[in-house]
Amino acid sequence: MQDVRPATVRIAAGSGEMTGRTRRYEKRYSDLEGLFLDAGAFATLAATRGDEVAYHVDEFRPSGRAGDIIFGTSILQPGRIGNEFLFTRGHIHAISDRPEIYHCLSGHGVMLMELSDGTIEAAEMRPGDVVYVAPHWIHRSVNVGGEPLITLFCYPADAGQDYEIIAQAGGMRDLIVADGADGWKRVPNPRYVGRTARAR
Amino acid sequence: MQDVRPATVRIAAGSGEMTGRTRRYEKRYSDLEGLFLDAGAFATLAATRGDEVAYHVDEFRPSGRAGDIIFGTSILQPGRIGNEFLFTRGHIHAISDRPEIYHCLSGHGVMLMELSDGTIEAAEMRPGDVVYVAPHWIHRSVNVGGEPLITLFCYPADAGQDYEIIAQAGGMRDLIVADGADGWKRVPNPRYVGRTARAR
């Protein structure tokens, strides 16, 4: 493993852009079709801003080897689709007992986390907060503020991602929506059908 | 592993103190005897400030299991012992192929890294920089600035630490010293005897 060398990456204040990344991953609004409850509001957004980047990830991946770690920045734009705040697609790790940490660098977010049995937690994130997403928890970032939500993440390099677990259940159990008073709240997701067939 | 729960810790801006930590680890100046070249300067410091904390680490350790991760903050005070800048004792991971990342939150530092064969690298750290300490690299933080050096670290939970590898070689190959012009430079460590007996 001495072929993997030390490296320095720089995270730009304000933008979260990572100089020295090995990869950038972008999701445009048009890529998020079907994820939000208000299909009409989504169609309106997609028609005018579908090609804009909703979120992107800059990552540094030294290897995919067990025992190594991958880190990077996630930059999620602010906004709502109907009453729902913009979120990332979300995932569980393909090796599901792998955790992840998210260090909030700027913005105001919620880390929505759920176990296969529907147990759910929402951890609010402000700059300086670090959320430990425990093994086996599905997780998704939600931007509940008015500025980009920028987080630094780190996870075991062999973890992998399973993005289908959320779609197969009709989403996560709860939605993060505007509370009508400049804040956010959790409400049940009417499309959620559970994951009992996949429960561990 | 569903007994390990999600958690949020908060890193205080300015101090680096971590609310929600599972452990704090402190090193006082008196604990650092023998590590610096200028024994007279060290004795003077230890006589007056020996009980003060030279550095401390706040950590969140969910478990020590392979595949989990540990993170925390390291707060290293500024200062010099003779010409040498204050540093942490340093370590290699007990499972030596485990990496570590250090995200500089404030201050001005150098991550000094060395392989068993004496190959050495010094990565400068300013706020926003993330240093990836590759597997097999011995590493030590050095504060070359005038303020506390605060870093957020993250590493695989099964890594462990070996603190003896540096002492057994008479230190690291190079010292980080004042350059006489408000900066730092690397100079050979006259006490360094190498680690050939332990070379991999």
C-alpha cells in the first residue's frame, strides 16, 4: 500500500469546492424526478431549471480497499419543491454496517436517517456540527436553509452505496417540509410502503 | 450493530472543543520530556509551565470494530522549544495500513509524515486544507503559527496507535524549526538513528 501517497486537498470557503479531488459527481434537478411528493411543482421546476445542478459531490478516493477511507464535500442547493425541502437522493451503504460522518461547514441542514424497520431520526446540522451516521442507517441530506448546505463527509472506502433501498420503499418514512413559520418539520410520507421484505 | 446509534457532536468555533465527545486526552508540557532537541529550553519551559496542557484531543469513538470510524478534534498550542516548533508525540497506526485524514479548522500547521525507510513529507495546513495521511506513514502535527492549531481527524476504528516507533528511532528524520524569517523549515534531526531493524 505504499503506492498510495499522502495528499492535500483544499476546500474553498464559501463554495465547498475541493481542489485535489479525484472525482466530481453532479445531480441536476431533472435527475430528481419522482423523488418529491408534489409532481406539479417538480414539473414546473424541471421545465425552467432542469439543467441546473441541484447538488454535487467532490470526493477524494485513494482506493476502495477495506481499511482505507474516502472523504469529500457535498454541496446541496437551497430550495423547495412544493412544501418539501430539496434533498439528496440518499443511500445505505452496500456493506450496510459501514458508518459515515458529515461535518457541516456552512448552511443549515437536516440529516434524515432511517433503519430498515422504519425507525427514523432527523439530526439538525449547523456549521461545526458533526453527525455520525451509525452502521445500518439509510441517510439523506436535506437543505432547510436559504444558502447552500456544505458538508465534509468521510466513510470507509469499501462501504459502497445502495441508492435503490429508498426508492423501493416509496421514499423515506417521513418528509421534511416547511412548517409555515420559517422552519422545518417532519410529516409522514404518504407514499411510504415500508421495507419489511428487506428487513434485517 | 444497530446498538450503535446516530449521534451529533458540536465543535466549538475558536476552541475546537467537542460537545458530545466520548473521551478527552490531554498532554502537558511535562509529558513531552525528551522529545525536543534543546533540553535546556525544555527544562526552562517545564519548570514554569510543566502543568499546562500542550495539546488535547476530543474524540468520538463509537466502537473499535473494523469498518467503523473514529473522529475528533486535536488542539495543539503554539510555541517553540528552542528553535523547534511544538508538536504532538506522533504515531503510526498499530495496524499500519490504516490511513487518517486531518482537516485544518484553524491555525497554521505542518503534518510531518515519514515511512519506515526515512522517506519524509511535510504538508502545510491552513484552514480548509485536508491532509490524507496514507497507509504506513508515521505522522505528527506541528504548530508553526501563533495560534492554537485545531484539526478534525478521522480514521478507521480498528487502526490503533503505536507511539514507540518514533522514540525508538531517536525521533523523526527531520525537525521543523524556525527559519529566522517568521516561517518554518525542515532540518535534519541529529539524533535520528533510523528504523532499519523495523523496516517493512
